[in-house]
Amino acid sequence: MIIAANWKQYLSPKEENELLLEFGSSLKLHPKQELWIFPSLYSLMCLSKLAKALDMPVTIGAQDIAPTLDGALTGGIRADFIRGELVLIGHSERRKIFHEKITDIKKKLQVSLDANKRVILCVGEKKPISDEEIIEQLQTELDAYKEVIDGRKEQVIIAYEPWWAIGGNKTPTVQTIQKVIKLLHKLGFAQVLYGGSVDPHTIGKIVCPELAGFLIGRASTTMTVLQAILDQLTEM
Ligand code: 13P
């Protein structure tokens, strides 16, 4: 099972460094659990080097990527220049705060897949709606990426992250998650993660065998809280 920790911009570079070292020395992963960490873009290079130097069983990825490989993009970080194999694309905070549209996400998918990255593509509805509407929305969005993704779906992992479930204590039901996974499997995406308010209190209600893992925000920034989630998953 994949445990993907999205540290967003919660931690200072020093705290990110310390937390990675703490994970390395004390976090207990079940043999079937795989840890991916998405630190701030500022710390990406440094933590990738640290994890490699210490031979830590963790994969470091980028929280975002520039939509083009064009040199003239102030503030951009090119997909073909970054270290590591993982890239997060389409997170709801990027869509909401930076107004990223499907056309931008499509470009990011293109450059990342061309650079042979594995992409974690975040999708999910903005507010609570019926399961039928969720399925329809997801299908429409994924259709828009078809020409870019087709032929390389094995490079794409979908993270189902409803906007309304992020950063609080509300989650969809496990039945809704299972319906979403069923659709995504049907569309050819073999691995699906769930993200949004995953913590030691919610995890037991949303875990199901169809899930490849979880994308965890706030709860992944404290070692003891993350360990509590891992322990519960191990016992299930
Ligand atoms: P929380 O786990 O803090 O709700 O964040 C989820 C998320 O946005 C992960 O990408």
C-alpha cells in the first residue's frame, strides 16, 4: 500500500529535514507499505539527496511542475530538470488558488509524462454531489486528458481527493470511494489513491481493498500521527 505524504507548505526547510530524518530513524513501515514524500519545492532537491545518501526506503516527489519546458517562465520548475520520478499534478489547492484549468493540467501531464515521470493526478468534485454526478464529472475530466495519457496509463496514478473533504474531518463514504475506483479501473487506471482528511480517526472508515493507498496532508507532518495511521492499516 502506498502512503503518500503531501507536506504542502506546512513545514520550514529545517523542519522538513528533521522530519525526514525522524521518519528514517523511527517510522515503522509494514513490508507492504511504501512511503512517498512530497516536500515543498524549495526542499525537493535537498531531501532527495539526503534520502539517497542515507539509503532511506522512501521516494521523494515534486508537489507541482511547470506546464512547459520553455525557459522563459519565471518561477517555473521544469519537469525534465527535477530530481526524482514522482510528480503531483492538479491538486485542488493549485486549481482553487492558482486557478489552474484542465488545459494547464493537460500541459503539465504532457511535459511530465514526456520526462518519464510517474504522475499522481488529483481529481475530485468541489462540493458534495450524488455518486452519479461524481462519476460523470470524473469521466468528463479524464476524457479531456485522453490524448495525452493514452498509451502511458501505467505512468499515471489517480488520487481521488474531493475538494470539500480536504483539510477537515469529513470524508466520502467508502461506498462512494469504491464506485470511483471502479470507474477509474474501467478507464484503465490501475492504481487509485484516496486523499482528504485522512487521519487516525477517519482511516478505518475509508480503507477498502481496492485502494492502492492514501495521499495524506496535515496528518503526514507529524511522525506519531502518521505512525498511528500506518499501524491501523497494518492491523486491517
Ligand atoms: P488533508 O489530509 O490535510 O485533508 O489534505 C489532503 C490533501 O490535500 C493531500 O494532497
